[in-house]
Amino acid sequence: MDETAQSAQTIAGFLQNFISSSSLRLRYRVKARSIKQGNGEPSAEGAEQVGPRALLVEFSGPDTPLLTARNGELLNALEHIATKMLRLEATEHDLVTFDADHFKANRDRQMHESATAAIERVRASGQPHAFPPPMSSRERRMLHMLLAESGLPTASSGEGPGRFVVLYPEGADASDFNFTGSSPSPQRRHDVNQVRNAFRPRY
């Protein structure tokens, strides 16, 4: 049994226990697919393998809305647990994808559209754009890759599940902006000389 088949078996065992203990009315299918090297796009199952093997877990059944509620919170949590069980590095999380009712596929399409709109907005305004959390590590990595094609700088900010991606205008220094809170908004750092003048004794 190769490594991909072993990983698929591990995920199947985990999901069997989860569904049984939770009494959720869910069915799942674990499919292997190859990833083309270079553009990272998956090919259909059965196609010639030209890169590393990835696993796609597709859920169906009456309780799939519970998986996709709250921006796919439970779906992302199950995917995260699976990547930890397989001991995947952060850069390898793309090798496992959980989806239900095409939720991830639709979200990926929306992310492409959002990235395109943000690039146009940042170029036109000269101001950074912060993509609102929550966003999984897989989604952040995908967004960084999409935005990289524009040549504009990006960075991740925040902590834990509240981490988010920021797109900056060309030539901007990320340290000139401060993003805080769960709903990030840019705030320019005070100029040092302006602060000094404000507190300078007046005679």
C-alpha cells in the first residue's frame, strides 16, 4: 500500500469514528487525484500522474449544511484535524481538501473574484486592502499565490483563527500600517517628527 492509500485509509477511519459518535447523517468519499507541477491545478482521477498525489474528501447527506455553516467552520476543523493526523507541514496542507455541496469549490471561485477586485482597488486608491477572517491556512496560502501574480506585496496579520491577508500598494512598507482587531482596517503609523513636535515644550 502506497503512502497516498495509507493516508486515505487513515482519513476514512477518522471520519467513520466521527460520524458514528456524532450521529450526523453524512456520507463521504475519499478520492485520490494528481497535482500538476508548476500551476498546482488538480487533474481528474485516472489521469496521468505528473506530480504529488492529493486527497479530496467529498461529503453528502442531509446534515451537510452543518458542515458548511459559519463559513465552513466544522468542515475546516475536520480538514485541519486530518492534516495534523497525517503530520503534514503547513506547505503541504493543499494535499488534503474537504468539501461538501461544492462549498470549497464555490469559495475558491469567490476568492479569485475577490483577489481580482482587491488588486484593482489597491492600484486605484494606493491604500492597502485587508481580506476579512476567518480564513484557513490553505485559503491564506492560495490567496497569497493569487495576489502574487499582480506583483503587489502581501502579508499575513493577526493570530490564530483570526489571521488574515493584507494586500499592499506597490512600494509600500507594511510597517507603515497597523492592522488590528477581527475586522481589520488600516491605520497609518504616526510620523515620529509629528509626535515630537506635539510634545515639544513651548516657551
